[in-house]
Amino acid sequence: MKYVSTRGRAPELEFEDVMLAGLARDGGLYVPSSWPEFSPKQIAAMRGASYAQIAFQVMAPFVGSSISKDEFQALIDQAYAGFAHNAVAPLVQADADLWILELFHGPTLAFKDFAMQILGALMDRALTKRGARATILGATSGDTGGAAINAFAGREQIDIFILYPHGRVSDVQRRQMTTAPEQNVFNIALEGTFDDCQAVVKALFNDLEFRDSYQVSGVNSINWARIMAQIVYYFSSAVALGAPDRPVSFSVPTGNFGDIFAGFVAKKMGLPIEQLVIGTNVNDILVRTLETGIYQPQGVNATYSPSMDIQVSSNFERLMFEMAGRDAGRIVALMNDLEQTGHFKLSDNEVSPMRAQFQAVRIDETQTFETIQSVYQDNHYVIDPHSAIALAAGAKCLQKGVPMVALSTAHPAKFPSVVTKATEENVDQPARLQAQLQAQERLEILANDVSLVKEYIAGKTRVGGTAG
Ligand SMILES: *Cc1c(COP(=O)(O)O)cnc(C)c1O
């Protein structure tokens, strides 16, 4: 399987190089040169298989010959063995046609673990094989950082630097990152928003000299391997609810468009998905874009669902590439518009198929709060604010007889203050969280300045530093 950049000016690469690169050298995002497809018969055969078995089948076409079957299955088994539920991604019924897909049983209690655990194993393997090292650089709105640090801490070939917006992640999220004692872990609290963190990371990736000197690698959802791992639970849950014999819909709490793009790919691969619902909080750039065709980032508001407090939705570029008939020149033009004028406008030909494939629903703070409250009152089931957005958005789009699966992306214990207020109960803390909350924190507060961040990384990473 070859991969191409959405901006068309980077070399075509195989899976392993795409994974190690993160962002393409032309600033674009890598996508497979074509989408693998499963027949209904192949999908039906996934019934009754374990999560790890389905994961192997869904991901195998994307990794190609870069890894042997047995070794790949073993890495997958290991990646999901540590999840605190035997089903790995269990479904819970919320209402007649409404289901909750629990994606928070991993080590850091958010769905980011699904991709990060396997990515950590695959990267370590690729680097060891090549006798190489990497400096991993990532921006986080809260959950990616913890999941990445859990997956990469202590790995000999890797140093990891995570930028998070100072004062804008929850206490639990921060501690999950800053309490890692391993010496290859560095936390940078940037004085800015998540979008600022993401912009610094992108600037450092586009500084090709810096990137090459320190073998910089990315684990944000710009990294194709993360999207790949997230396609799996669309298959596992849809099959459990009757696919391919009946269609299933999904509602996804969306920030950087990674998770819902994985759903779009699942559909391309032959999974019968009826609706893909984009749930946003009041940071609703995606809702506005689908309505007007104009993509225009505005200021970011802090909400109950901080992991979605995003206005620059990176993976949207992958969707635009598909909708523009894979015309990379068009993507370059749109991205230039965005840089020069602060917005771009999609043509009717581009936005109409988006409207046909997606519905976008904005859930405000009151609706989020009331959803946590009512789910608790009706079912005695506690959900986190991100999952509440998925559930509320999904409920608005229900079609009779078509199961709607709301992705529950985080455990409520990660966001105790709003959850406690809405349920008037203390949130149960899983044991794996309690220890982290006590431990010593390590972090560096830095101004929102690319050169300061660059200097800090250069001074800490164990990777060479000799250009070329
Ligand atoms: C990251 C995150 C999201 C948003 O996912 P994207 O792939 O960025 O759209 C939603 N909920 C939680 C809890 C998250 O951590």
C-alpha cells in the first residue's frame, strides 16, 4: 500500500515511513493511494471474532508487507490486553435505537488509547529495526498527551515532548501527563490555546532542518496510523448490531476530525453506515462549514468538553481531499487562502457531497450539562461531557430502526467537576487513576513562541542534533 500527500508535493511512501513521518514534507497529510474494500461476506465473517482479531483484519491492508502477520497480530493482542474490559470496546444500550460505545477502558481512560497503544508498539519496532531514534512531538487538547505519554514513556528509541495549553486542560488530564517519572518524557505547558500548540507543532514540522536534525515524528491524528487504528471499532460495533445485514449510524464528538474521519473510511471500506453525525460543542467551525461552505476559524471558547475546544480541525483536510476528487492543487489553493485571508470557501461541488455524507450538530453547554443529568436520572449511568455531546447530537438525528451508536470517548472520572455537579454524586475513580493523582508533577511553562520551544527541545532530546 502506497500513501500520497493531500498537497501532492511530498514523495509517495509506504506505511512505516508514513507512520514515522507524521506530517508530510509538503505540509499535507498522508492518505492511502486507494481504499481497501471488504465484501458483505467478509464483514459478516467478523461476527463473533474478538476485538484484536477484527483489528488485525481491518488494519492489515493498510500496513501491507511492512510486518509479518504473526508479529502484527501479537502486537495488536498486546496493545489491547491492558484494557480494563474483556470486550475492549463494549456497547451499552441507552434507549430503543440509541447505543453507547464505551471507548474509555484503556490505560488513560480516553479513546486515544486505542490508537496510541498500537502506534507506540509499531513505532518502537520500526525504529529498533532501523537502529534509529526519534523525537516525538505532539500537541494536545488534553487526552492525546496522556495517551501518548503512556504509550511511549520509557521506550529506549524515543523522547517525547507534549505541548498542552497552560491552564486549559482538566486537572486529571494534566496529572496524567506530568506525573510520568520516565526521563524520556517532557511536558511543555504553552501559554496559549490548543490551536496555538498545534500551530507551534506544525511550524516545527515545517522547519525541515530542525525536523531532520532531531528525527522529529508526530503522533497527533495527522499521523495516518492513528486514524487506521480507529477504523476498527466502527467495524466491531456495527457488526455486533447486525451489519452488514442492516445499516448502523454513528454520532461522534468531534474536534480535530480524526475520529469521525475514521468512520468515513470505514464506510468507504464497505461498512453500511447510514449517518455520520458530527457533534461539536460551541466551538462549531464544522457546523458552520457544512452550512455555509465557508471554513473560518474564530476564537476558541473554553467548554465542559475541553478535548473539543478546537477551531483548526486538521483532519478536515483529508476529507476535503476526497471531496475535491483528490485534486491536491485545489487543497494547496484552499490552504493558501486560509493562511492569507483567514478563511476559505468550498465550491458547491465540494460541500454538497459533504452534506450528503455528514450531519453536523452543535450542542451548547446547557444541553451538555442536561444530557449528563438526564442520562444519570433515567439510567443511573454516568457519562462524561464529550460523550454527552455525542449522545445529544445522535438523539437529534435518530431514524427509527437504525441503531445510532454514540461514541463515548472518555471516562467521566477525567472530568469530575462538571459530572459531579450534574449528577450530584461523586464520580468513582478507577484505581489506575488514583495513583497518578498523587504523584509528583514535572512540566515546563513556556511562552507561545516557536523559537523558545525549539530551543527547549534541542536542549533535551537525546537524538543527534547534527543536521543532514
Ligand atoms: C480527542 C477527543 C475528542 C475529539 O476527537 P477528534 O479525533 O479530535 O475529533 C473527543 N472526545 C475526547 C474525550 C477526546 O479526547
